[in-house]
Amino acid sequence: MLPNKSLARTSRTDDISSDYSQRRAHSLTGLINETTSRNGQIENGSYGVTTAKAPSDTNGNDTKKRSRSFARPTIRSAVPNSQLITIIKRASQSEHAGQKVELHTNHFRINFSKQTNELILYQFDFKLFIRDGLWRSCRKDERLQVLKKILEQEHFPLVWYDEGKNLYSIENLILNYEQAYQCEIKHEPTGRTNKFLFLIINLVKTYKLKNIFDFIQKEISQQPHDLIRILETLFKQTQISDMIKIKNQSYPKHQPLKDIGCGRGMALGFYQGIVLGERGPTININNIFCCFYQNYNLVEFISCYLNHDIRECGIPSKYQLIVGKILETLWLLLPRADEIGPYRFQSFHHSANGHTFNNNKNEQIVSCSHDKKNIYIIHYPNLPLIKLYHPDYTNQTCIVPMEFITVDQGQLSLEPFTTKQYAEIKKIIALRPQECYEMIQSITNGHLKNLGITVDNEMLMVPARILPQLQIKYNDVIERVQIGKWYLDNRFNKVREIRTWAVVFINQHKLDNRQIDLTRDFVQKIRLAMSKYAIQFNSSPIEKSDVAVSQTILAHINELKMQGCEVIIYILNQVDNDIYDVIKDFENVQTDTIIQCVLFDQLMSISDSCDMNMYIQNNLVKELRAKLGGVNQFVSLMRALTSPPARSDIFMFFGKISLEIIEDFHIHVDYFLRVFSNYNSHLPNKLVFYQVGRHNQSFQNILNYQLQQAIQRACQELYGHNSIPQICFVLVKKNHNTRFFILDKQSNRAHNIQPGTVVDTDIVPPNGFYFYLNSHAPIKGTSRPVLYQVLYDEIGFTSDEIQQLTYYLCHIDVRCRKGILVPAPVYYATQCVSHRR
């Protein structure tokens, strides 16, 4: 029941209300005065907020001097921040390369009414307290329940909050409403009535919705991130409440998880974010998966985690510490709902035998509740008891049998995956285009009618182009590229002879006759297949077998190296990733001997000779050729350059995946320039850098450091008085949620887009040089295009040139006969970092 507004509050309520209101008023006065002093304007086009001047303390010091300690973190949206650096505009030349098509994209248009443009959104700080002996802050689940009750009974205007400490409204609540309210809510599980206090602390900031359209129409240069985030929060409030929400991701709570072992499972949810594109604001919706811990009984959970049934033998002593570390991170539930909510694990106790007594049926039972009225039967008295506590009530602990505890649902798992789990996850998340399309369409878009905002129910149609297919040459013969792939039908240019080589079988146990016969058959076939592609093995191999022990394997690699082995082929049978990593690390770091690994399970699955030849061709030929210094294919990049002067230029391409500032980066640049010069007898006059990046990161310092202090410094030292090369810097963003579909009108089914598809209008940000490029044909699942952003360009590429050049660079991976996801320099950098880890 809400108190009468005209009645005076209790003294304790007044103390809390006045204390918080005064404290926030002091802090905001200093912050707002400091903000408005910058040319008299507020960032993001928001209004300044005036508050009463803060009083001085007893010593005569102005309280505003201490207000900066109350600075609140800035809200950031999930969309890319395109205004943190000075971004070049898209080239003015019109894009004409390729075949024009129309695609469906998982963006849904947001429609604003005329009155919406005039709306102002208000942001407030608020607090919620519960009377539990003394007033304390409410928990997250309590805040939502109390806020809904007060807003309904007090007939507030449209109000929503971000599940934190920020409240938003379309009216100024401080001017038109009271700042403190009380209510009572009955807690159903216990029947207890709780008292709550709701305080509106202060007005923080105001925002104009008009700023969204001003940015799209390029009337303002700074993207209104805070405003977008506020609208994203409001859209999330329109979803069903029974959701696990992680930033811009939502997962239904009670869905069955797809089990991947170790007490974990994959949940299907969706991502939702607002994007400001050239054609206006859209909502980007995409299917997304996340790993959670299973909502299991604790006995079952630990058994799954250890892959060992603990019901009979208990938890092995060597695993108790590991299990304890995992349980410390989880919220645990008791069988009877408790008013203080889920518990935390504190420690293991001795077995339940010391806390039980027998009833007339000779069944072991235990008291599991604080009031000792609820008695439960214990089925596994040999298992240790669990001591639990609650962070808010450290003096209240309980010792409970393990079988009465359940792992709370919706808890993220951040543990690394095993190879088997990773393979299972790839199968789960590889949705076919039709499945992906239907799931996205089935997600209900929220409509904000109180704001005059509606969302289209159908995906947006966007114009696209399919770039012309490039030419792949082997020995001056042009290979045909079909659906992003080509066939290796021609010999390589030069024959490479291998005098000494070895085949080593790695197994957990001694080889049987079947394994020996299959290995020797593989050796004969590989010699014949390699000779077809100008790799000549002049002798029989040295045959060895090793157990899967790292020290033994490394010792034998050194022995083979001393015998002059140029190539070692390892056949791995049921060994861990650690063994593979040891072998590859030795090859990459400590020796020049070529090492190639083959999985025995793959050889077992091949029964036909033609299939074996195809396997060798697809998986071994090109990689061995590249490692032996051969050239597998030629891709003419000149076809991508349409400007005549560019045909005489010498280009060098870099790939970098770390956004961190690398110490002495100029030394690395200098080294690679010298290697390039030694190999080509010329220094480049054009440098193109592809840098992997992520959203919401400031690239200004990194870009300035790499360009001015590292790259240009290295060039000036090496080029001397000659002109230093021109530089183009391209950001590569793989982790985004935009997808494209081709919809067959006759069958009404969605299909993947073709390799070479480019989208550079409508849904890309209006300020900057962006384009989506799909360069590969996925084996499974839905195509995932890459978003490229040209940050800096002294070379002066046209849109067609940089798009085609990027597409061509996705076809020069020496080990692959198809287009890959990203340009080869980026892929090579990723592989180097992966091996070094």
C-alpha cells in the first residue's frame, strides 16, 4: 500500500531520501558546470541540467571540489563507434564493378512518427531500498518487481530502466512527481510482507531524439551513442520478462540446453541492436549461441563435470580442489525457496552420516531447513555435505546434503572448450540459411507506441554487387573458379626433390597389423600423388612409431633431424591437442625440418584409392609445396586496380591482429621491409595494412602510434632521402551480427549469398568508408560476411579498387583451394599468434 503523498515520511525515510538527494545534487552540480563550460555546449546535443549550488562544508570548503569522485561511467551502445578518430569518407567515384543484385538482410526498419523527432528523453539516478531490520539496497530481481508496482500505482508516464541505477522517462519526473515513495509487497514463498522505498535521486541528462536523424543526414558528426543505448534498453523492456539478458543478447530461461558435456550446454538466443545506416535507423537481429552451466542437481552436475559417477565412490580427493573452485563461481539453490535467494559455496564438509538419524523405515533423513520442520530422505549419505552462505548475509550459513542442492539456471560458463566440445559446438551453431532466416523472422520486434516508434516485420532489402571472378593461374594455365573454389589440375612450375623423409605413427599403444598395413598403403599413395604435382620423394621413408609422450617425441624429432630428414609426416591416432601443439611448436620455432600432421581417423574413413588421392591433393599437396618454398598459384592483383598509374606501383601487404601497442613496432616494420626488398629487389612504394578490430574500441592512439611513430619512422630510416611509401589502413571486423540472404521467390527458401558479394550502402554508417564483403563459400551454416572500414588512405583507392583488392587477397592462401574469410595477410598473422600461444 502506497502512503499518501501529503503525509510526512518517517524520520528514517527522510534521512535516506535527503542524504542521497543532497549527495547527488552536489556531485552533479560540479559535473554539469564543468561540462557546460566547454563552449557553452553539452556533448551529444543534450541539454544542460541545472541544480542548486552545493553548500560548503563546516570547514568552508566547497563541496563541488569533491564531486568528481561521483563521475558515472558512460553508457555505450553495441554499434561501432565511428567518431573516435578522423575517418575518411567513401571514395566519390561510383561503384560499378560486378553484377547488381538485391538481398535480404537481418535489419528491420525503425519508423519514427513526426512527433517523435520532437521528443526529449530524461535520464535519472534512482535508488531502491528494502526494510530488512535496517534499510538495505534491493537486489536486481527485487528492483524490477518494486519498480513495476510503484510505476503502475502512481500512474507515471512511460518509464523504463537499464536494470542498473539509471531510470529513463519522456517527462521530467522531478518537476511533476514526488521523489520518494514507499510500498509493500508480499513475498509468496515465505508469506512475509516486505517494505520498499523508491527514491528518484536526481536528473542526470537529457537527450533529443532528433539527434539520430541529424547524424544520418550528416548535420552532426558525432554518433549519439548514449541515445542509441537508451533506446536499445527500452526495446529490451518490450521483450518477455522470462529472459536471461547479457548486454544486447537475450536467452529464454527455461529452454533445454544442447549438452556438450562437463555439466555445460549451449543455449540459443538472439542479439538485438540499433544501427544507424544511410537509409535510417534499423534494428539488427541475429541468432546467437552461448554456453551455460546445466540446471542440474549438484550430484549430477559434479558427475558430468568430472565424467565420473560420484554416487558410489564419492569425489576423488585429487579433484576436490578443482570442483571447489568451480562451485565457488556458481549460484546454488536449496529445495525450498528461501527469501534471501540463491547461495554460494563455501566449503566441503564431512559426509552426511554424521548428521542423520533413522525413521521407522530405516531410511536416513536430515533436517534441511532453518526451522527444522522439513525432513528429506538422503539417498547418498557417503557424499560430503556442502556448507553454503549468502553474500548479503554472511552470518547465515547452512550445511546441506549435496543431493538437495541445484545449480541455478542462466549462469555463463567461461571455461575453455576441449577439442571434442569445440567440434560439437560447431555442429550446433552451423544453422542452414533457411533455419537462420526463419528463426530471425520469428523474433517479435517490440513497438514503442508511446514514443511513436514502430518496427517493420519484414527484413530490409538492400542493393548489392557480385564482384567479377578473379583468375587463378598454375603454370600459365588459368583455373576456373566456381562458387569460390577451383581445382588443382595442373602441375607446379618446378620439381622439388626430397632425398630423406620419415613417417612417424603416434599412438597410445603398440601398433596392430591393421594400422601398420594402412600406414604403408598411405605412404605408397602419397609418393605417387606427390609426384604428379612436382614433389619427388627419391627414397623410401624412415618408419617409426612413438608413444604419445612429449619428451619422447621431441627427442626423436632431433634424431631424425640429425639424420638429414627434410620432411617428417606424423600420423596421429587418438592423441590430445597438447601433442599436436608440441610438434607444431617445434617446427615453427626450433627447426627448419618440414613437419606435416595427419589424423589416422581420416585415413580410416577413406576406403577408395580415388578418395585417398583427393584427400592428399586437398590436404597435403599445397601445404607441403608452400613449406618447401614452392609457388602454388598466381593471382593477378592488377585486375583489381583500375587507375592506370597504379599498375606500375609496388605494393606490400601487412596483416595485424593485435590492437595493443607493440613495443618497438618500427623494428618489425623495418625487418619486413628489408625481407621484401631482398626477395623482390625493390622496396615498395605502397603499403596496405589490414588490422583486425572490434566494436567500441578507440583506434586513435594505436593508429597514430603505428602510422607516425612506427611505420613512418621505419620508412624514413630505410628510405633515407627518397620518398616514403604511401599508406592505406583498413580495419577488419569479423565479429558483427549482420547477415545476408538470397530469397528464392518460387520455393520461398533462403540461400547463402555468393562469394564476392559486396554491400556498401543503406545499412553502413553514413560517416566513413565501410563495406561488407563475403569472400568465401561456407561448408556448413550461413555465410558470414566481414565488415571492412578504411580508416586512412594516402594511396587514393576508389571503392571498386579496395573492394576487389581485398577480395583477391582472400584467394592467395598457399594452403587452400578456395576463398577464405579474411585477406591472407590477416589469416597468416592469426596462425602465427595461434602457434606462438
